[in-house]
Amino acid sequence: MLNLIWEIAQLPLYTIWHTGNPGDIAFAVLHCTAGDLLIAAASLLAALLLLGHSGSPTERYGAVPISAVVAGIAYTIFSEWLNTEIRRNWAYSDLMPTLPWTGTGLSPLAQWIVVPAASFRWLARTVRRTQQIRKIQS
């Protein structure tokens, strides 16, 4: 849900906001949100395969989220470059701040920091509460 909200909120930072019709914009939002979910799932799966173990997520909790976020950021930098510079599938509006050395938009980059951080924080709190309830019930 956070990715959907982010995609809608950052629309004015892309040219489609000014040049696209409502159908194009709706498709872009749904397409990008689905892509976000695939990137997140692939990043998390890779992190779990590389760093997860039978004690996850209660033991060594930080390694998996940090690795998943780094993978998401790396893919985002690549994908934004590929789609804005090479394929030209989309373009930033003049409102999009970009990184000087890559041209990557700061909004999609920030998305891969803020959304996973919020999600992993929620998960950590949920795991702690579940553990506390299990201790009380024991």
C-alpha cells in the first residue's frame, strides 16, 4: 500500500503527469506499483537466501533488511538509468531532483529507503509483540 501511495504522490515529478491522459497515468501507477512489489519480493528473497537462517527474523534481524534495501536501491538506480536514458520509457519533469553522478531521481531512490524501512520497522515491532505474548502465555 505504501508503494501505491508513493507512486501517486510522485506523479508530478514525471512528465506523464503533464502529458498523459488519465488512462495512461492510471496504467503507469499500477504498472510501477506492481514493479515495486516484484523488486521488493526479489530483493527480500535474495537477502533471505544469502543471509537468513532458521532463527530469522528474531536473530540477526538487521542483516536481511539492510541487504534487501541495498538490493532495492541498486536495482532502482539501474532501472531508472535504463528507462530514462537508454529506453526512454519515461522521463522526469523539471521538478524531479536527481543525483548528479547518475541522473537518478531522488524520489524513486528515497522510496527504496523509506518504504522498506517503514515495513521492516513494522515487522520488527510485530515480531517483538508476538514474542512477548508467547512469553506471557507460557
